[in-house]
Amino acid sequence: QEGKLRETDITESTFSDRLLTRGVCDPDVLIRTSGEVRISNFLLWQLAYSELFFLNKAWPAVEKDDLLEIIRSYAVGRQRRYGK
């Protein structure tokens, strides 16, 4: 049938290619502000191997030092395994 996929044709690639973010690299880091410790269905597929950081302050209150702390933590303290 025109425009339809068979179940056996669906792969990670065919799924990713149909997302609005196709062609854009998946994020390495997600910073969630406002004290919420959830991602609220935001970029679920793309965040599978991202490092998540949660700040207990609203976005307008985020300062340079907050971002530097996240960058340092990501650069030094994380061992990326990508699902392994």
C-alpha cells in the first residue's frame, strides 16, 4: 500500500527518519530546570543516551556557574556507555 510501512520494515533508522528532529544530532545533555525531576515526554527517543541534569531553580534564575558545574560534571564525572 502506498505510503504505508510493513511492521518488518520498521527499524531504528526508519523511525528516526520520520521524527521532526531528523538530521539533527541527539542531545548529549538535557538540563531540566524548575525542580521537576522528569522529562515530560520531551524528546523521548532522542534522549535515550543523553545525560540528564536537574536544577532546582527556574530557567531565568540559572547562572553561568550552574552551567559550568553541569559542563564539568559531564566532562569529568560521566562514563558514557550508550546502553552497554
